[in-house]
Amino acid sequence: MDAGSRLPIACTLDAAGAEEQLAAWASLRSRFRRALTTDAGIRLWFEPSTEAAVREIAAKEAACCAFLRLAVHREVDAVRLDITSDQADAQPVIALLAREAGAPAAR
């Protein structure tokens, strides 16, 4: 992505919508399994029973934060969510979402 086509690091949700979305992320905490940081973002794994919720949360996040890419994958014994961005400025947002979902803070 060239500098002229960069998306703004901005969320389109209002304050109440953002609070609701963060609460949705936090609802996954008890079913969080593990995380792996990648060059472009993070991979999060959850219990298989979370698939519908993870898909719903990811779809809403993709709609309000166009600078993020969210991809949900069904694995044999887990649901994996990849949160990535081509923009380095997005990494703090990715880290916030991961922490809300239960991932430990990066060191």
C-alpha cells in the first residue's frame, strides 16, 4: 500500500458502539486459548464453541475499522482469528483487541 492509499487509523463507531464492541471482545476471554504475534499482527485461538461469536465480532470490527483485516479460520480443535494490517500504525489497535479477547500483553 503506498502512502497515498493509506486508510486512516480510525474507528467509525460512536462511544457507545465502541464500548459495546470492546465488551464483545471481552466476552471471549474465558474461551481464549493462545496467541501468536506475526509480522503483520496477531493470531488468536479460541475454543471451538466460540466460532459464531468470533465471526460476528470480526465482521463488526472489519466494518468499523477498515484499516484492519480480520480472518476467521475453523481448525480441528479451535477457532483461529487473524488480525492484521499493512499499516504499522495499526499495531496498537491490534494489541488492544487481542488484550480485550484475553491475550497477554506483548513484552
